[in-house]
Amino acid sequence: MKLVFATNNQHKLSEIQNMLGNSFQVLSLADIKCDDEIPEDHETLEENASQKAHYIYEKFGVNCFADDTGLEVAALNNEPGVYSARYAGSSRSSEDNMQKVLDKLEGVDERSARFRTVISLIIDGEEKQFEGIVNGDILNERKGKDGFGYDPIFQPVSYDVSFAEMSLSDKNKISHRGNAVRKLVEYLLK
């Protein structure tokens, strides 16, 4: 089965294709010749994921899914949340975003956080949503070279390494996106 994943983020695409195996062929926006700036202008992850999926389904008529992910830091009133990608500005720089979180948590002992992913799937006009969460803490400094986004400063509960120090397969077993994708796959295979 072919499904369009409403992204051109190669990290996300390979992460998801790795989890889906050969059961599904995941196409990117580039694969369907979509270079539109897809709107995501809502205040919640759920609304943004839904907005992106509906945009692709309505414009291209293909079964698809879209996700929105946020890092929610307890001591920062769940910031950056829905603004995670552009927390430090419109440049969407992971380095700047991480630095802003680290600066805001300077001297703060309470460093619990969670990554949350919401996936909106649309098949033949029917929409379903799936949520994945992983709890952890924000480290005092970056650790590791792998992963992307906030991975170097996020350490999941019960682990002594950051997401950026884990192999892709180990991260997928516990990650927010992994948890949401497993729910998606379970649903698709029913």
C-alpha cells in the first residue's frame, strides 16, 4: 500500500520507513510533486497534524498521513510545544532552538519534559489520530551526534544516554514518533 507522508524531512521519512518495513511504501511530498508551503497555523499538535493531512488529501486526492511533534518542558509551561521547530525564530535552527531551551532552564533543577507526536491519517476521506509520548529530562548540555531536533538534550526516562547517542533502531523502540507510528501501523494492519 502506498501512503503519502506529508513531509520532506529525510530524517522522519527514514525513521518511519524503517519502522514500517515492506508492508507500506511511504512517499514524501517531493514524490507527489508537492512543493507547497503546507499551512500549520493552529495552537495544538492535533489541529496542525489534521490541517496538514487534509491539505494533502484534498489537493492531491491521495491517502496520507501527517504528524506534528512538540517538545513539552514542564518548567517552561510545556514550551516550546507546538512551536518546537521555530522556537528560536523562523530560521528553524535546531542549534538555536536547543540553546534557547538550555538558556531558559539555566539554574532550574526541575528538568522533566516529554516529546509528543500526533499523527493524522486520512484514508478514503476518513480521519484517525494516533498519539505517542516519551517522557524524559532535559540535559544540562548536548550529548551525542545522531538524531535531529532536540535529540542531543533529551534523555528518556530509565536511560543514561540522550536520544542523539542512541542507534536509530533503539530510539524507534521507545520514541514518541515510534509509539505513534506503532499505533498507526497496528490500525492499518487490522
